Amino acid sequence: MQRMLIIVTVLYSISLFSADKENSWYLDTKELQCKNVIETKQTTKVDLSLSGIKKSNVNCKNKNLRKLDGLEDINTIPCGDTEYFYMPSEERCNQLEQFISINAKTWYIFFYVHSNKDFVTKCLYTGDSTFEAFYPGKYVFKNGCKIKKFDRNVGILTMDCSQNAIVSITMPSLFYTNSEEMCSRVKEMFDKELE
């Protein structure tokens, strides 16, 4: 019996070590800041690793790491009021941070058709159920799309979807603003360039 307990303990330790090794970046959702687990432990002595969180947060002890829906390389562990996010790279961590920031705002998309200069350009509110398919959060993790510019203070977001076969046909770049007024200014500038 004691031998079986030792084997179970060793297997559990190995699985935690393996999980820690593949999840080297942590997203602090309070500060919305990506942190390298190893560097943070070395500089601040705070252990943000999965095993460290399980030791320090009572609500995490019996919780298991799970994959974020549709994203195989982003893991999460819900612990009471706090949810911890882990991923293998800084790039992926920044992408998740941007996704959370984007989803906290309302957005207007500047709608145009790249191949049709006669198309009447429009500003559409992505919170409207008719246009929710254009909500920027739907494109952050989409294959062939990446964020080119995201200015939280000004409220401008540009995404390059030129590598996405479906989106790039009509709008290779997606332009968003967080106000209708700003979107109208973008529309005016675009329309002037077409004249």
C-alpha cells in the first residue's frame, strides 16, 4: 500500500512538473500583464507556476488544469473568484491579454469592400446582432489574422487578415474604433482617398 502511495505521489509530481514546463507564461488578469513564471520567481520570489499556485491558493488544491475552449496551447485553472491562465510563449500570452482588453470595449467596424471601389463604405456597430460576426474578438485567434495596431487609449484597432482566405477576399485589413464619431472620421479619410 505504501509503495502504491509513493508511485501515485511521484506520478502526480511528474505531471505537475510537466505542466509547469509547458506553461512558462502567466497572464495576471488583475494587472492585464504577461509574466514569465521563472523570471518572476527569481526576481520577486513569488511562485506563479501551476504547482506554486496549487500550494499558495487553497481554492486551487483540488482543481485541474483545463484547455481554453478552442485553444489547445492556453490552459486555465479556476480557483474560486480567480482564474489563472498559462501558456507556452510570451506572444501567445500577449494575444490573450489583447483578446481580454478588446472584449472589454464596444467596437465599430469600418466596413468596405477592397475589390469594389463603388461600394458605399459604412461604420457598423459590432454589438448589433446583425453585425456581431464582425466583432474583433472573433478574429484575434483566427488563423490568418493578427493584430497590427491596438491603441487602448485612443480606441483604435487594426487587424491584418490578408492570410485568411475567407476574410481577405473583401476586407484584408479590419479597422475598428471604439466610437461611432471616430469611425466616421476614418470613413471620411478613406472616402477622400478613393476620390
